[in-house]
Amino acid sequence: MKQETPTLQQLLNSAGIKRRFEELLDNSAPSFVSSILTIVRGNSKLQECSPNSILSAAGIAAALKLPINPSLGFAFIVPYKNQAQFQLGFKGFVQLAMRSGQYRTLNSGAVREGQIKEIDFITGEIIRGEKISDEIVGYVAYMELINGFKKSLFMTVEELQAHAEKYSQSYAYDLRSNRKTSVWSTNFDAMAKKTVLKKLLGNFGIISIDQQSAALATALQADQAVITEEGFRYIDNERDEEKIVPFSDVIDLPDADAAEETDSEEKND
């Protein structure tokens, strides 16, 4: 007879998973686990997602030591096609970058008409101008490292819309059906700020193997992914096929079967 899949509550109550969260978060583990249940109970779509995908997304947030309370804006567990995705917020990227100790300044924001006069096509330097109107024409991200290296990245609203349509199936669906269901549709400003910052960090930020910088590298890969045994699976990305990127052992939470085996072994001891 086929065994029933454990519920999220059962998984979180299992000894193996409890121990792993305690290893990652120490005394903060109970409140973090409680926040997982609170978030799922308050989101009917997340309740339809597989418990393992929710657990894996939460595990990445725990490994990065970021809260998953949506109101804080650091990290999110987001439902998509009955699978839970890990998503990093703008604040999460800033937090991880600053933890590395390599950044003096890091920011992104909206650009109004006239505020950018020119962009040097060789150096990438942005020549600032005077605002003409309140119309948002694009978004810019800027970083300055402790060693003096500076870089900025500007994307027009049209470029960001094209990016969203290419890499988010849910946003493309919204455009085709004239609906507003995706986060790109409901909160374009937040997604645009995050996207330009993510692209800037991905292209020019410090990505190394030391612990703090490696956390940022992990976040760049894990953002908007479903975490599977094979790696990071981007199910709302690449319309032609689902993309899977292997990952190193960032977080090793036991799966449902392993959790049950661990519980059984401990009960028999």
C-alpha cells in the first residue's frame, strides 16, 4: 500500500528537520519554523504546494539567515504551479551584500524623465541631468566597493518589461489575457528595483568562495527557483523548457522519506 505523503506540519515536527533548522538558526529556529506555518496558513495557494518544495524554499532562507515574513521584504516563499519558489527581495540582496563587508554603497531606484542625461558607452558612467517630469523612464542600480570600484546599471521601463515577459511565464500570461496576477503586474516597481540590482551584482559584484560572499552567490542562483535534489529549477522561467541549475550543498534538509527514517531510528534507539 502506498504511503501517504507527510504534511508540512509532520515534516517540521520530524527530528531530522528540527535538528537541521537548529543547526542553521540556533535559538531562532522555533520562531522561524513557526513563521513557515503562519505564512502557509495565510496563503491558500501555498497550501496547494508540495510540502517538500515549501520546506526546501524555507531551508534556503534559513541557510542565508533571512526572515521570510512577507512584510519585511527580505525573502519570500511564493507559490507557482503547486510548487513553492524561493524568492529574494531587494532588501535581501542588500543585506547579503553588506554582510560580505565588501560594499560601501549599494542602492537602486526609479529614474524620472530627464534625470539621466547621457550614459558613456565605454565606461558606463551615467551623466545626471535635471528632472523634467515625474514620469518613470527606467531604473538604476549603483554599487561602490570598499576598494573604490564603482559601477552602475540602467534599464529602461521597456527593457524591464521585455525582461519580465521573457523570463516570467506568469507575467507573459498576464499580458496575453489582460490580467494582473503576477508580481511583475501587481508590484512592478519592487521587481524592477530588484532586477537592476540583481543584474548589477551578478555581473560586477564580488562573488567568491568565502562564506559571506558565497551566500550572495547562492542567493543569485536560488532566487525564483524551486529547490529540488537536482538543483535550482526555474519553472516560471524560460518558456521553451524548464531550466535546472545544479547547486552545491547549500542546505541539506532531509526529505520526507529521510525524515521518517530518522524518526523511526530515534524511536527504536
